Amino acid sequence: MAKKHEELIDILTKDHKEVKSLFEKLLKEEDPDNREKMVKKIHQEIIPHMAGEEAALYPALKNTDKGREIALESLEEHQVAQKVLRELIGLPGNLENFQAKGTVLQELVSHHIEEEESEVFKAFKKEIGSSEAGDILDKFQEEKSNTKESMKQPAIPEETLTAW
Ligand SMILES: [Fe+2]
Ligand SMILES: [Fe+2]
């Protein structure tokens, strides 16, 4: 496997591992405040990763014969997972269905990761040349870190708004 392919696959796999372990912690967590914090942490990790894939990897695969279908399917899975994640972020950690929703999200994400690590990576290695793989790697990193940065911007506190 060419070096750039390997580099991107390593980064993605590492991110996946991190997210999987966060979900394991979330589903074991009993304290409502900690549950809410864990969901926020998952959000901070998962959104930049997904944004990077959507900006760099999926568009490149969509342009290939064998990668098109799996890229479209992966994108749909991102959207469904993000919808459930948004619902979970608004929920108090002591609600009865909090962990049920968390479990559903974990299942969606695990399934997505499995497909990504098999079919998406396979198409990436087969269909994408090494110079394009380098561009995809750079774009992924750039989009991921820009998204991370923009998520760090603190929201304007409500008191500041109502003080006017
Ligand atoms: Fe991924
Ligand atoms: Fe993904």
C-alpha cells in the first residue's frame, strides 16, 4: 500500500478507536452530569472527523466506479448518526431513554465504522492513485482541524444578549 494511503487509514482508524472507547465509557456511566459531558466529548470528536471525510474522502470515492455506492451510503449513515447525536445532546442525562438513545447511536456508529474500515478503505486503496491520496489526506486534515477550531468558539453567553 502506498504511503499516503497508509497514513490516512492510520489516522482514521485511530479516530475510530477513540470514538468507540468514548461510547463504551458513556454507556457505563451512571452519573447524569458525566453522561452529558461524555456526549459533548463524543460530539467534539466525531463531527470534525465526519466533516473531514465528507470534504475529502467521500467526494473522491464518489468519482470512482467502485467507490460511488459505498461513499453515498456512508454519507447517509453520517446524516442519520448526526441526527441521533443532536437529539442526545439536548437531553438531560437522567432521562430514562438517555442510555437507550446512546446505545442506538453506538450501534449506528459501530456499523458505520465497520463498513468504513472494510469497504471504504478497500475502495480507497483500489480506486485512488497515490498522488490523489496525498491530496485527500491533506484536505481531510485541514477540514478536520478547521471544524475543530470553529467548534471551540465560545457561544455568546445569554446574559450578554439580554443586557442590551
Ligand atoms: Fe470514519
Ligand atoms: Fe465516516
